[in-house]
Amino acid sequence: MPMRCEVGFLRPDDAARAFAIMQVVVPGMDFATWRRLSAAEPRGRGWAVARDERGYIRGLCRMQPATQSSMGHLLDVPIFATLSVFDEECVSRELFDFARRYAWEEGYEAIRLWDAGPLSSEQLEMSGPDGELPHAMLYNLNSDSSQLRH
């Protein structure tokens, strides 16, 4: 049976539960750094989470603005992680659909999904890298198409 999940922006009461996923993505990050990063965004708008019916966090997505010469303004996604034993594909799809709707509503031309998570918590504290990123996928919102960038 497929798991139902709700996707929305990170709430203050989600921070501790979402940290379990962050520890997998950025193993060197401590909880104090995570609290600071997750509290820095107004109403959690830089972070999206997928919650299951019991409130457990099953997915986490970092969304930040960036600029690329060939694509213009885009939504940068350095972290896209899901943890679900039963229905990871559904959680991933719902989380991506949320990011896509958010990017469209905010007027971005594309979404750039990093191939791998940041190496350190310091990379997450930057406002967002500009220019080309090796090993990223660009998803063009205007054409609903994607291409890999190496």
C-alpha cells in the first residue's frame, strides 16, 4: 500500500526530526549548525520536507536562488534526500513536485539538482553558487525537460 505523505515548508517543530536526514547527507554537521541553518529562512521557505501520516520526516529538500548564464534565474537544490523503506519513489515524486510548483510560482526558469550533497555544512551557509556546477541536472520549467551537466 502506498504511503501518503504531506509536503510543505520546514516548520520549527520539524527541525529535530529532519536532522536525522541531514546527518546522512552531511555527516559532519552538528545539531547547533542545523538549527541555525534551518531557522535562518523565514517560515522555513528554504527547506521543504515530506512528512508521513505519523509526522515522521521522510524527505528533505534545500531550495535556494541562483543564477546561471545559460538559464537565468533558477532554483538551486543542493540537497534532495528521501528515506523511506516502503515507498521512496512516491516521497521523491511528491517532494520534487513541491519544488517544481514553488519554482514556478516564484518565477524561476529552471531547477538545478546537484548530483551529490554538499561536502560540508559551510557550503550550505553560502547564499548559493553561481555559474556552472559539475554533475548537476537542470530541469527547465518552460519545457518540462531535463539535461545533465557534467
